[in-house]
Amino acid sequence: MVKNKFIKVYEDLSAQIQDGRIQPGALLPSENELTEMYQTSRETIRKALKLLSEHGYIHKVQGKGSIVLDVKKFNFPISGLVSFKELSEKMGQPVNTHVIQLAEISANAYLAEQLKASMKDQVWKVIRVRELNHEKIILDKDFLLKKHIPFLSEEICQSSIYEYIEKELGLVISFAKKEITVEEPSEEDRELLDLDGFHNIVVVKNFVYLDDASLFQYTESRHRPDKFRFVDFARRK
């Protein structure tokens, strides 16, 4: 069967991205340049680019062009409860955690609702930026009830809060409810992350429970969308 021309263009460009001839972060040639390169129509090129975008090879940024994405994305487990330290150990990439804020605050109405707490409850507020390959691409906003976690330090937050909870406090982190949404970046996102022209943020909200079913943590983990693949395993019952 004869392949459509746009499929051939798509397959050629995707192969170049997969084998590294076109590097992540590079700009593809313009539509006009691709039209000349492949001796085809602009409509054919647009169809090929649309397919590349749909399959996660490129991201179109207005006024900039088609940016090649990293097809070797980091797998981020949806169903698991994994700390960033545990995840980073599997990545084999340079990683850093920057503690932007560690503060003890009173629960406002929003946090009281998320944590099923009283507005009299004290909460640890921890803001951290995760840097991978020298790019700031994750903003973690953690809120932990002080009645369960009586002490936190910047050193603990920079290393692993979960490791501290389990090894030092002897608590058992049992399960979590997660919500995943795609949102426009906030001013805080734009200030703290290297968004590099991206106009969306993947937000993973975690509601984390101890083994006695006590909700002790609410987290918003805000990811630049080009670096992660959110994965899960499902079995049909």
C-alpha cells in the first residue's frame, strides 16, 4: 500500500528525533524550509507536524516554532508513592533540590479543607524546586500537619521528607489519592521554573495518608510538561 506523503515525512523526522540526529530542545526547520527539503506541499508538512505533536515528538510554541521534545522522558509513576529522592536515584541524571521556603503556618480555609483539618491546626509549608540537568522543571508545594510531623528542618526538606518520616519518626506512609490536571502556569511557576516557552503545567495533587488512615499531607507537584511521562499499570478484573 502506498503511504501518504505526510506519513513519510513524519516517519523520517520522528526517526531522526529518536536516534538523536535531531536533539531535544532543537528547533525544527520552518514549514517553508521543510517544504523545500521534502519537495512537497505546505499542507503535507502541516499534517506531518501535527502528527509529530500528537505523538509527543515536538511542541509548537507561538512565535518560536516547533521545539523537539525529549522522547526519553522520565517515567513518573501515577499509582506509586515515590519520593523525589527515590525517583532521582533511578534517573541517572544530575538533580538538585532547592528549598525556597520552610515555614510553620496556621491552616487557612483552603488548607483546612484539603487536609480535613481545623483552621487552628499548624501546618508545615515547604516550597521546593527540583532541578534536573540544570533546568528547574518541578515546583513542589507540600503542606504537612504539624500534629503528625512535629519537626522539620531545611536539611530534611533538601534530602527527603519521606525518608525522615519513615526512618526517624517511625511512621508508616500507607496510601494516597491523586488528582492530575493541566493548568496555565501561575506567576509563581513563571518565577521559579525554567518554562522555556511552555504555556501549560501538569499539576499532580497528592493527598497522603498514614497507615491509621490519618491524612497528614497535601501536595501540589507542578511539572513542566516535556520532561515526564506519567505511567501506571492496570489490570482488568
